[in-house]
Amino acid sequence: MATSGFKHLVVVKFKEDTKVDEILKGLENLVSQIDTVKSFEWGEDKESHEMLRQGFTHAFSMTFENKDGYVAFTSHPLHVEFSAAFTAVIDKIVLLDFPVAAVKSSVVVAP
């Protein structure tokens, strides 16, 4: 099985009064300024049962060419600055960082 980049996956529950739209704009701005981020996706859970969700509401996924790209991202001054603001509004978090084992790659179909 071939590896296909390096993934940074974050699943969070924000604190009650968090302005989530501002956090999302900040994340989108951050990843647009750091070239080592090859892709960025996020979503808000709308379908899971609360028992399965365990309070988590949002997931963020970033893909890097390799672990070195991820390390460059985490040490970038813009990431360091944003992380402080992001951490301040988090109630619960799960972080997973891993080399991607590509089994079936996604194919985007144009509309």
C-alpha cells in the first residue's frame, strides 16, 4: 500500500460562546498563506447521533506532501499565532497526525 502524503486531522468541540465563523475564516486565511498545506477541508457534523458524536461538532483535515511539510506548517509563525487563538476557544479536541495510506483516492467530478 502506497503512502500519499501526510494528514493532520483535528476534531473539536468549541466552547459555548465561540464565534465559529471567525475561527473558520481565520483557518481558511491561515492555510491560504502557507504553501506546505496542499489541501484543507472542514465540516460541521449534522448527521451523527449525539451519543456517537460525544460532543464534538467540527472536523478539520489538512494534507501535506510529507511529514516535513507538516512540521514546517506547525512551526510557521502564522500557525503558532493562530494556534493560541484556536486553543483558547476549544472545549474538547482530538488530534491525529499520520502518513496517508491511499487505498482509494477521491475523484472530484466537475459540476
